[in-house]
Amino acid sequence: MSATRVFVARLAGCTVFDPAGDRLGKVRDVLVVYRKDDPPRVVGLIVEIPGRRRVFVSIGRVTSISSGQIITTGLINVRRFEQRGGEVRVIAELLGRTVVFTDGSGQATIEDVSIEEHGPGEWAVSQLFVRRPRSSPSPFAKGATVFASWSDVREKTAVGQAQSAEQLIATYSDLKPADLASTLLDLPQARMLEVAEELPDDRLADVLEEMPESEQVEILAQLDDDRAADVLDQMQPDDAADLIAQLSEERGEHLLELMQPEEADDVRMLLAYAPDTAGGLMTTEPIIVSADATVAEGLALIRRHELAPALGAAICVTLPPYEPPTGRFLGMVHFQRMLRYPPNERLGTILDQGLEPVTADTSAAEVSRILASYNLVSVPVVDDNHRLVGVVTIDDVLDYLLPDDWRSNDSSDEVRERVPNRAGVRTPSSSTRLNTRGRRTGHGTS
């Protein structure tokens, strides 16, 4: 392995391969330990493998590191990563920290860290990329950036001072909400709450929708009521209703009063239904149009970037009004069906006549059966007057059917299929070599 210097922030999301070129997972962080008189030593990588499981890969198992890919020996320990005392995650904990120059020239914020190989399997922090405070009062001005060696600075660790989460948020800006939620759940509790508070309202709303209810409640408890209400406004009504249902009745009602009236009305309606019914599972924001709307108009509506894929799979057609509860429900038009007709075709003429809606009190089990029997991704929900009140999508049903801890479940089928048998032979489903004996016995082996 040739001498290499790599910046850690560029490694986030890089693919990890085995020697045969098979994909093992993606890098999520680099783990280091501090030393008394030398720069921190790299002990390994935190890699996300299928099933959203974070595992430890010893640096001794890495044969090549570049900004585009990582090559390993192929031996991966699939036990979930657990951080040990003295270990520091570079992206999650080191970036964003304030350092002071030992020559007395001021302080700066760490924006990136480079690691360098000093021998086979021996990597250490080589340089810091830091930004000094801005010298101009202009809000558009930025401080100068410089490179500094580890010995040129010392960390500023004032008692009670929280480290900045801005750099961590920037590093993970391209992650999907589910991946970002998984990343936050792996952080120490204080760091998780700090980063959550720094996220924009819409981004935090997306992340909360992907978290277990206990962590949702914990994060919401750290927000002031006005901010919490703003975040709930950005969430899907069904997810917001599920979260508010976990709060005390007093705080839940107070947050509803602070929310936008239209959003609060949707949430209140959902809270009136039992959680194991279609009404408790549905979302109140499907695409709803009149029978006179054209295929072109329908395709334009489902093309919106912010629309969830499951909601974009079909359009609901009703009589006015077109907000739940609507006028009489007429039917649904599936996306694929629209593609078979000219742009000027009226949606009212191509309704799916074979799809019957369910009522709000239909059991979740029956909704699941309907979705599975007819290969649907959503089913309309109507009230006693046949007015559309919402739709149940396949993702909502899966959330209901899976165990409460499915996001952190260690029995993922994908992972289980990749575990070798007792004879050490790899399963046909993957050429990846795995080790199931535990996380690691030392920092030099996996």
C-alpha cells in the first residue's frame, strides 16, 4: 500500500469493497484514539452494511484508501458497532470543534481532518483544515482557512461549552432522511440532541419520521414549543399524529394550538382513530383532483419533488371540495394507467373501477391483506358518506407490521444471509467474507 493522505470528510459515503470487487457497504466515519505526544491514531472505519447496521472495520483490514473507494481484505465483523471509551469519531465528534493555536495567534474551527499512512496498517491524523473567525462584520464574510498540524493547536474545552454541529450537518447534507436518522441514533445522546437542534425544520421533520418513537419524543422534548410546532407542521400528518399521541395530553394540545390551523386539523382528525385501523394509519395529503382534470395535469402533480413515491403512485378523483373530507369519492387513477393515454384524456374516464375503498374503521390487518392481494401501494379511505378522508400507503402498513425496534433490529435478513456456515464456507447469496465472533479483540484485528 503506497503512502496516502486522505481527508476524512471526503470519505463519508465512499463504498467499501472486498478484494474481489464485491460491495460491502459505505463509510460513515473514521475512528481515532488520542495519544499523549503524537497525533491521534486511526484504529478503524465505521461502515454501514446492508440492513443499516454500523460495524467496525479495523484499519489493519484495509489495504487501500482513496477519496473514491476503500479496499479491504474482505473479512468483516457483523456485530453492531459500539464505541469504546477513549475512541473519537472524526466526523461526528471532531469536526466542528474549536481549537486554539499554540503560538497565540487565535482560535479556529476544524472543518476537515486529513489522515496519512505511516506504514502497513498504520494511519494517523496528519493535518487539520481549519477556519479562523471572520474579520469583517459583514454577514457574507467568511474567515480565512488554513492548514495546521496537530501539534500547532490544542482543543478549546471550556466547561459547558457545546461543540458546533454545523460541520457535521454539512458533511451529512446528502444523506437520505432514513440514513441521517440512523447516523444520529449512533451518536452519543448529547451530540445527537445538539445536531437535531441545528437541523432546519423540514430536515428535522424528515429525520424524525424515520426514528423510533422514544427518540422522537426525546428530541421534541429538547425543543421549545414554538420550534416543536414548526417541526410538526413540516411532518406528514399521520407521523405528526403518532408523535403527538406519545406526548402528555397537555403538551400535545398546546403544540396543536401552535401549529398551522390546517395542519392541526388534519392531525386532530387522525388522533380520533384507533392506531390499528385504516384511519389511524392513513395520511390526509393524497393528490386529489376533479374528474375533468387531464392526464397531463395529473402527471404534473405527481412530478413534484416533495411528494412521497407511494403517494405519487395514484391520483384520487372526487367531487368538490377537494380537501379531505372531500365530496363523494369517484375512484383512483394509477400512474401507469395515465402513461397509456394521451395528455388530454380526462381522468374521470380512466378510473380503476375494480378498486374498492376501505372505511376508516377497517382493521390494519384487512388493509394489509388488500394491499398484498391486489399488488397496491396505496388504498383510499372513505367515511360513511363515501367522502375521501385519506389514503393508507404501503410504507405506513410496513411501519405498523414491523416490530417497534425494527430500525435497530439485529436480525436483519440481509445480514443473516451473509453469515458463513460453521465450515467457513460463504453462502451463495454473497461472496463477502464475514466474521461473527464479536466486534473485535483488539484494535489491530477484526
